[in-house]
Amino acid sequence: MHGTKAAASVVEEHVSGAEREDEEYADVDWDKLGFSLVQTDYMFATRSCRDGNFEQGYLSRYGNIELNPAAGILNYGQGLIEGMKAYRGEDGRILLFRPELNAMRMKIGAERMCMHSPSVHQFIEGVKQTVLANRRWVPPPGKGSLYLRPLLFGTGASLGVAAASEYTFLVFGSPVQNYFKEGTAALNLYVEKVIPRAYLGGTGGVKAISNYGPVLEVMRRAKSRGFSDVLYLDAETGKNIEEVSAANIFLVKGNTIVTPATSGTILGGITRKSVIEIALDLGYKVEERRVPVEELKEAEEVFCTGTAAGVASVGSITYQNTRTEYKVGDGIVTQQLRSILVGIQTEALQFVKKMIKAISSLRKTLVLPLHLHIRTLQIFAKYNAQAASALREERKTSLYQNGDDEYVDLDWDNLGFGLSPADYMYVMKCSKDGEFTQGELSPYGNIQLSPSAGVLNYGQAIYEGTKAYRKKNGKLLLFRPDHNALRMKLGAERMLMPSPSVDQFVNAIKQTALANKRWVPPSGKGTLYIRPLLMGSGPILGLGPAPEYTFIVYASPVGNYFKEGMAALNLYVEEEYVRAAPGGAGGVKSITNYAPVMKALSRAKSLGFSDVLYLDSVKKKYLEEASSCNVFVVKGRTISTPATNGTILEGITRKSVMEIASDQGYQVVEKAVHVDEVMDADEVFCTGTAVVVAPVGTITYQDKRVEYKTGDESVCQKLRSVLVGIQTGLIEDNKGWVTNIN
């Protein structure tokens, strides 16, 4: 890592060299560029201040960044990406295409995801500096472009589901050519009928990383059958086309061009917007509306648009085993639009004027040249050097022998659910063959990740939550850790990730708990919350699984999850935003499930509610779960809970409470629970590792507030007493749920 003075000198020399030697290029075979990561020289970064504004940004050598293991991006998927390109014009100038629209789209996305965002000026300035510092990596005219990845993510640490306290804006680049392996050849798409890309009330309309990890499985399946990519249908009816994995879609019939309207589930692509403007200037009729999948059979041409994809012809689409073919080649509408767009982007003025004289006025509004002379770039030392020590080999037997009966200096009576990092964390990496190596304990600290790591760019990560309990005799207990391990394996399969074996997982939990024994609260004062985290740590540019994965386990002593403590909760039924949809990743603990609900959660808490109850995404009438816990409804001797049908997490506490309730003679029913049943219940309670079993005092739905029975004689309290008794060793465990780890 370079010091401030040395790094500044390097960048000043580089910029000066770029000004003197316009034709200097990096040593790259420009004729063989694909769409994979090629490491360039510099990246740009800035962080948000406490007031939400961003500091002065700076350039540094491209390399790993440091993150707290509890950062919002790693645990709750609080991240946004943008994609844009720098082009080299025929006169050697470097051009950006409509960067202000990328900046504005990131601001809109940040507002949806409850994040701070850089101003439009800061965004564009960061992109400019990145391009200028990496000027020699911009391909020659006609050989490709410098793909730029602005990335905004939560770097502040948080244990409970909440917006991060700090954010980082980072820009890096890589020279690229064609996004699809077909190059400029026509694409073959497959219509996916089961898994949607987005849903009403979700984040499909913004470039959240939560949109991408859940579709990797579908993409792999389609590509293994020879298709280029997947075309998704709407989650509501399954009858209308939406978009491709990373591109918008257009249908051409005669003089009419049709594209799905951006109604909250479809990304408002900048290339999409530009192509629409060009088509209108050329005299085509453009319709933005719902597009039934059956219209695919009637189209003469189909094409995709996106920053990465450009304007790509579609040769065929397969739907329900029927393959429809379309016009491709020269002389078609697609090729005409593509030629004009590329001409504008690269400022090939002679060609553009020849194609259409009227486009010259449009060009002036679309292109922003990058001036070669900008102020001297201020360089700071990039991040501190803690990350190397965070992953070094520190596993020693003495970790388990250092003060077995000693407690860390904490006020155990006033524990909340904030992060108080314990001494050690456990780290294990996945080798290229998909197997995890032997893990190691190391002091808790920042970890190093590539800026293009799968978790940062496509939300490829899942986590678990479990606890270590201290018995009155000082011994430590774990509660059903094998179930956490199995749930992680299922989640990893859904998110196209390798996972540790059950034995590796449980062993890591045990080692982490023992190494941090002095952080386990005294009996009755709280628990040691343990967070296993599996993430895509390998670098990748195009949408796909990461080439490397890291498994981390860290811990923090905690008290009650809700600020109400043991008091009853006040919940609000959310009707605008939804947590999950059929075919999505709601049934696994993917980080992509959490950041999208922060908007609803923040709004509810500002109104004085404890949490949000979400309804199903289709009919908006059936209960699903709260932001981070399952829900139960009690009526007489019957206890009902929403069935886990792929949109609801199969909670381990949920499962345990159901078994305890059955043992006590209650009728336990898993079914679709209508919201009206909730409003007519005797009791309602929530369950989860963090919340345990929490009584609900009131629920508000459509301005109607209903109160429920709480207190010592409630069903909730009886079930909680048995569960906590087993977890802490006060009640004999006859079920084999508890693991003694001393």
C-alpha cells in the first residue's frame, strides 16, 4: 500500500503522461476482450459523514478494500450498483454517455434502500477521476470500452436489521468488449415461468444488489441448455414479459416498437431511454405498456438494451417448449438503432450525420466529453492495514484457556441488540474445486475484499443467527446448531454457492463460542449472538457466481432484540412494500431479503411501531412474517402460523415452538393465515433466534388497531418459558436440542 505522498506522485505523473501521450495504451490484446474483469490502475472512493453528506473523494491503487464483518452490505444486502462506459472517440478524446442519469438513478435507488448517496456532482466527479486515472485502459476506437462500476454500499456495522450508519461510494473500471459470449451474434432467450426477477413492492425498479443473486440459479440452468440468457415474466400474473437478467427488452412489429413499462418492477435503463428517444426521432411509434408473453409470437424483431449489452439482436425465444425466431442481420430496425446509438456514444460524427441529420442535435444533449485538464488529484492512504491481521493465522490452543471463568468488562444489565464485537472470529475459504479449507480463528477485525467481489456487486451472500447460552454453573450451550448448518446449505444451493459441511459449520460455531467465552453473559443476563456469514468473495464483472467464497463467524453479546425489552410489541401491517414473492429468495436467509424492507421498517418505527407485518405479494391479504421473525396467531386452543411455501423463512425457533406447543396439547396449524384472522385472534406472538418468543400487544391494519392478551398467563409466555428453560439448561432437554460445548 502506498503512502499519501508516493500515491499522489504516481497519479500526477500518470495524468500528465495521459495529457502528453494520448495514444498510450495498456498492454492488452484489444481484439480478444470479453466481459471479464481486467484489473486497471486506480479506483475512486469516498465515505459518508455522520450528517449523511459524503467526504472529499480520492483515488488509490486498485486493490482489496476493508470491511467490518458486520457491515450493512455483508449482512443485510444494503448496496446499489451502476453500470456505465467510457468510450474513446476517433479523435482520441474520452467520452461518457449520460452520466448524470446514472447519478440520478443511484440517488433514487438510495432513497428506496434507506441509504445516503453522493450528489450528482460528486458521482460524476468520481467517475471522471476514475476514467482519467485509467485512461490507458480505454480501448482504441472500435475495440471496446472501459466499463465503469459505481458501487454504493453500507459500511457501518449493525447487528439488527437496520440501515447502516456509514456508506462508501466506490468506482472501479475494466476494459470490456461484448457482454454476451455470442459477441455480436443474435441471442437465444428462454422464458422463465417459475422464478421472477422482481415483484410489486420490491426493488426491481432500482439497481439494488438484491435483484441479482436470486436469479443466478435460473441463469445457470438456461445457459447449461444452450440459451444466452433468461427473459422473466411478472410475478403478479406470470403472463407479461418484464426484462432479461441484465437488460431491457423491445419488440418490433412494422413501424411500432413495444417495451414493458417501468412500473416499479422493471429497471429504467439509460440505454433503454436513449433508444426510445432515437426511435421517436426516426419516426417510429414507441409504446411503453404491459406486454403479454403471447405477443412474442407476433413480433418481427426482438432486441435487448443495456449498458453492458448495448443493443443486442435476439434470434429466438423459447416459451413453453415453443421456439419463435426473429429477423436478424443488416437492414433491420435493431441494427439501425444500434448503429446510431454507437455513433453517438463514440462521437463518430461523419457516420451519424450520414445515418440521420436530425440526430446531431440529440447528440449534444447525450454526450459529456471528459476534459483532459482537471485539478491535481488528491490522494490519501487507502484504508488502514488491519485487514491483513484479520485473516492471518492466529489459531492457538491458548484461546480456549484464557480466563474460562472471567467476564469481559460490560454492563450486563443494560445489554441491547447492538454490536459489541467479541475477541475472535472464525474464517474459512472455499477452494476452486468447491471444497472449504480448514478454517482458522483470528482476532476480530476488518476483512479484505475485492471491489468486484460477488457479495458487493450481486448480493451473493447468506447468513445465519444462533446463540451461545451460559448455564448457572458456567457451562456453555448451543441450541440446535445442526439446523442452522442445514439451513445454510439449502440457502447456498438456492443462491448458487458452495457451503461448509454440517460438521465444518458446527465446529466453527463451537470454536467461536469457546474463544469468546468471556463475552457470554452471565446466566439470565443475555446471550452471545453468533453470526455465521457465507459470501462470494471472488471478483467478477458480468452477472454470475463468484469464483471464490468465504465463510466467517463472529459474535457479540446481546440482550433483548426490541427496544421494548420484554414489553409487548406494537406491529403495523404493511400494504405497499412486500418482503418476498413466490419464486424469490424469501425462504432462505439471503442478505437480499433485508435491505428492501428497510424503507417500510423505517417508516413504521417513525410512527412508533415496533416492527412491520408483511402480506403476500400476490393478493396482499395473507400474513407472511415480520422483518426478522415469524408470526403466530392464537385462537382458543389453536395456534396458526403461515406455511413456509418458499416466501417465508423456516425459523428454527419457529419449528421448536411448534413442537413445544404440540407437546402441551395445542393444535398447531400451518396454513395461509388471512389478515382478518389476525385481527380476530386472542393472542399474537413472534419467534426468532434474535427475538426468542415475543408477545404482540397490538396490530394496526388499515387504521384499525386491535389489542391482544399478554402477560404471565398467556400462551406466548408459557411457550417462551419452556423454550428458554431448555436453551439455558434450566429444563431437562429430552429432545436432543442442546449441545454442551465445554
